[in-house]
Amino acid sequence: MKRPVATQNRNRKTARAIGERSPSPASLERQRQAEPNAALNRAAPLPQRRRRQRPCGRRLFAAALGKFCLPVLLVIAGANVSHSQNEIVIVKEQPIGLTPPVPVSLEGFTGEVENVLKFDLYVQGFAFVAPDAAQYQIRGSNTGDVVGTVTDKYAGKALLSRRYTGASLLAQAHLFADDIVLAITGKKGIAQTRIAFKAQPTGSGPGEIYVADFDGYEAQAVTSDGAIVAAPAWVPGRQALCYTSYKLGNPDIFYHDLSTGQRRVLAGYSGLNTSAAVSPDGSKVAMILSKAGSPNVWICNIDGSNLKRLTTGIEDSSPCWSPDGQWICFATKTGRSERRRLAKISVHGGEIHYFNTAGVVNPSEPDWSPDNRWIAFTSQMGEFDICVMPADNHAPPTILVRGEDPSWAPNSRTLIFNRSVGYRQTLSVLDVLTKQYKDIPRISGSDSEPCWER
Amino acid sequence: MKIIKPIYPLALALAATLVATGCKHKPVGLTPLPNGPTPVVSTPGPGNPLGPGSQAMGSSGAGSTEIPTAPLDYFEGMIKDRTALAPYTIHFAFDSAVIRSSDQANLQAVAQQLAAHPDCKLLIEGNCDERGTEEYNRALGERRALAAREALANLGVDPSRIRTISYGKDNPVDPGHNEAAWAKNRRDDFVLLHPKPGT
């Protein structure tokens, strides 16, 4: 058993970038945490734009007109296309699983840095082609520190030109990957995020809870109890995990402070205590308890107090939270036929709303995307499939790939799940829009039940 | 009274029939579990903090010989006896927690053993085969254990003597990947709990 070591929140050294653009807010925040006295006097990062000149009246008018005209033009265009419908639908996103990847080229990088860049970009919807076929050309080197540029080939301009320093080459490569994603898509990347999961040396039975980078590297065991463990869940806003462990002879839910190693039993009632899910604001926990005679959804405060029963069905499992913290989505069995369904209930209790998952059967293990648009889940029709449906259920689910137990990344487009490879489970990272996925290295005999830190 | 008399044996016979056939429509899981013993669940002791840097990834198979097997020999201070009721393990159909009528004899034997050992309690261990998803299986295993508890309560066993634990798919008896193995793994095991000597 390790003696707890006083650590900072993210005490891995942070790679830093030197270059034209200001660092991303996330890296700024980490630098502040790592070096609280290093006052960073840079202004909040600006988008890549020419420095604004003092606006004159004509410019203001033109800008205002532009701001209002574009949506109006879109609406008119939409109206022309779909005038037969009652409402105008502007399709902003492409259908899940069918989006073509963004073609990029990658030149000059070698070894681990090249592998990291390729993995990080592949699972966020990029594909690698020759430079003359690429929409964006990524060039650089890692003979010393990582240096890289991103050029928009058609616009003929550089989106990004940076040099990185500090920490490890891997950390620099991940930071570069995040900068690439931000430069091309305008959205925050996930290359510096983490996952928790369980690893079982023999493929079943006892195991340990691990935390790792999202690509499986830098994995650390958080437990060393030799007990059956399950269902790790991050506590948003804190360096902490909840998980199930049989260490005390019963499946109990533990709360584990990652910075100190201290832990306590959050739910240790008679029967089953499992499937903890922490609310997005970190204040409450939903979980499955069987203390009332059947496995149902219960809620309590993060300190274990104020326990309330939320459902009373015959068999419920896997609660997850809506991003606004108002709804719990869960799997349930209903009726004489004990059909498996997905449902949601308000955190204040009340009526259960069932999801229509037409086309797939036996849904379980739902997870609600942070942008509130999707619910991912497992469907079992013989084998297991990862499915995604709109969170408002306005369309049926789309079956994506073989696998189970999905967890959304903070970007609401990448999922981590586990899939069976020769009767052992391997973690895999999937881009929902392009359906591109890649396995991550296995820690142990079987790795499963991943949970993405959000 | 004369009207009631003929009805009474009929009602008894009907009830017995329902119990004997393992009525599928009886409500499941109505009996809450008793609270744990008075000593509150002990603190688990510290886990690991997140260390400063990368640790080597264990290769698959590393440490597999050192990890001790769960479960413990005790359940809430009582000694686990896995052999006394081992012959009476009951089994389940895929994705089901319904007690089979063919298992009624086993349940009656368990009830008789509990009647013969009034100071003992019972731990029912619910299990699943490997094919379900993990958390779903953990709930299903618990429900299988609860179903047997309900059936035993209907046979006259005081439900406060019966505890449940689900192992999901983490405790197979047969590690095979075929229907014969899976059928063996979908089960409830009955573990007799003896009080510690001197308690």
C-alpha cells in the first residue's frame, strides 16, 4: 500500500508553446496550477484575426449588416429547400457515422510523436493523405522539441505555427494535436484529457481501478486491493473518483480522493451498491442500490447524506446525468415481458419517460453527451453494439460499431468503450461522426468500464 | 363458520400450488433487505494517490499470481460455509431472474436446512454468464439473488436472515466460452453463515 504523497492537481509538468498565438485557455490554466506564482500577463487568447482597427461608422454598419444578413440568408435558403415542411430546418451537422473525415497530411514527424499525432487526430475525425490531396497540411519536426505548422491549402495561409517546450515530447505532441484541432475546427481538442477504467489480470474476477491519458498511456493504478472492482466515475471539478469495490466483502461505492489517496465508503448498504454517477456540478451521486428489495436508482449528496430513492421498477441499472443536472437516464426492465428499455426521470422524481429505440433492442449503459445532443448506449442483439441517438429522441438510434459501455469525451463527438478481442476486453476510442476508431494499449488481461474525465 | 370451512382447505391448496409452481407473476423484490449489523461499514483504508509521473504499464499477466482471490471467509462477522448448501445451487435462463419450477425442491431443501440451524443466516450469491454487459449483469445477478430470497420467504424463512450479494459475471464456476459453461454460471449459490464461536 503506497503512502499518500502530497501532490498538486495535475503535477505532470506541462508542455508549453512558444509562438505567435496565445496558448489555449486550458494550457494557461494548467500552467497557473503548476506555477501559481508565474503571473501570465497575456490577454485572453484572441481568434486568429487581424488586429481590429478602430471602427468607423461605415465599418460598423457593414459589420452589423453582415451579422444579421448571414442567418437571414441561411433561413431563406433553407426555406427554399424545404418550403413543404412546417418548420425550417437548417442542417448544421452531418449524420453520425457517415461524416467524411477531414483530410490532412502529416510530414516531418517521427517515432512516438508521429504516433501520438496520428492517434489523437484520427479519433477526432481526421484522415491522413498525401500533401497534395490534403485540405490542411501539417508539417514540423521533433528532432529537438516539437515544432509544427498547419497550412490551409486552399486558402493558402498558415493557421498555426508554434514551437513547444517543456515536459515530455509526448505531452508536447498532445498539446500540438489540440492546437491543430482548434485551428482547423474551432473546437477544443481532447488530447490532454484522461480516463478511468478497470483492469482485470485474468479477464474476470478481481481487478484494479486505473487512471490514464485518454490514449491509455501514463496509466497508474489507483487501487491495489486485489478485490473485485467496477464502475469508476469521475467527480467533476475535483481530483476524485467514485467506484465500486468488494474490498470490504460486499459491493460498496467508494469515494477516493486522488490527490491524497484517502477514501471513504459513500454507499455501503445491504445488498448491491454500484454504478455511481456524479452530477455535472459535482454535488450529487446517482447510483444503483438494492436495499429496498430490487436494484433501483437512488440519489444522495456527494458526502453520502440526503439519500433518496428515485425509481421503484423491477430492475434498473446504469444511471447517467443530463448535462444540466436535471435528468437521470437509466436502463430499466418493464412489464411482464421484462423488456429492456432506456428511460429518464427528473432528479426531483415523478413520471418516467421511455426512449423509443426503434431498430435496436436490449439497450443498457447509457451516457449523455456534455453538449446535450446525444445519448450513447450499448445494444445487445446477439453481439453488443455501440449506438447513438439524439437526446431528445427525435430520431431513432444509429448503430456504430461492435462494443459496449460507451463514455463521452468532453468534445461530445469522441467516445471510449470496450470491445471483445478474443474473449478479453480492450478499450477503444471512436469518433462518432466518422465512425473511425482505434484500440488503446491494454494494461492487463481485460480492460473495461471506461469513464472519460469531463 | 360452516361456509368458511370448505373454502379454507381449497385456499390452502391453491396457495400451495402457486408456491409449488413458482408463480411467475408474484411481485418480486418487495421485501427490503435488513440493514447491516450495528458496526458501521469499516473504512476501507487508503487507496493510491495519483503519483507525479508516468508509471510503467503492467504487461498482461503481471501480478496475476499475487492477487488474492475474493471473496472473504466472513460475511459481516459470520463464517461462510460454502459446502453445506452447495448441492442446492439453482440456475437461470439467459437474461432472466425467474425461479424455475424444477428448482423448487432445492429451495425447499435450503429452507429446511435453515430451519434446522436457527442460529445461522444465509447469503445468496447471484451470478451471470459472461455475455451480458458489466453493470447490467451486476444488477441482474442481484435480482437473481433477491428472487431466491423472495421464494425462500414464501417458504417460511424469515427474510431478515437472508442476505444477497451479486458478483455479476466476475465469479464463474466454468471459465469456458460455450453454452454449457454459460448455463452453469447463471446461478444462485447458497452460502450458510455460521455465527463466530462465542458470539
